Amino acid sequence: MSVRIYKPARNAMQSGKAKYDNWVLEFVASAPRTVDPLMGWTSSADTRTQVKLTFDTKEEAIAYCEREGLAYQVLPVAPVAKFIKKSYSDNFKFGRSVNWTH
């Protein structure tokens, strides 16, 4: 049984940092998903894929895996794009590279 340890990306719909600093341990699916022919629902025989554990640090997640005898894979942290703050009035200021005309 193997697991993935990763730090989730920020939600694109929010500007806050809630649930951003935690590390997530997620089980890898051992059985393929199947589609129910009658209802069309997707299901799996492996219920461990529904479990997601959160840890404060990567080392805590690795220690948990070693204590429980789980094979783990640590995914690299995605780089955070630099955000340049601008105000609405910057769209109309004099001296832009392309002056605003309408």
C-alpha cells in the first residue's frame, strides 16, 4: 500500500491562505474505478482513497508512514507565482508602455 505526501496548492477562487500550510497524506488507489451500468455512478472497491490525513509538517507525515509501515512518495512543492499588486487607476496613468485610448 502506497501513499502520496504533498502540500496542496492555493485555491484559485480565494485569496486567503486557509488550509495552505498543511501537508496532506493521500492513499493511492489500488483498484481501478468502475462505472455502474444502471446509474452511471463511478465507484471503487478501495475505500482508502477517500481518506486524506493532514499534518503540520512534512516530517510528521513521513514519521507516520514509517511508523505504520506505508510506502510513501513525497511530491515536490509547487513554486508560488509572484503577485504584483496594482490599483485600478494604474490602468489609466500617464507613461504606461501602451497608453490607454478609447
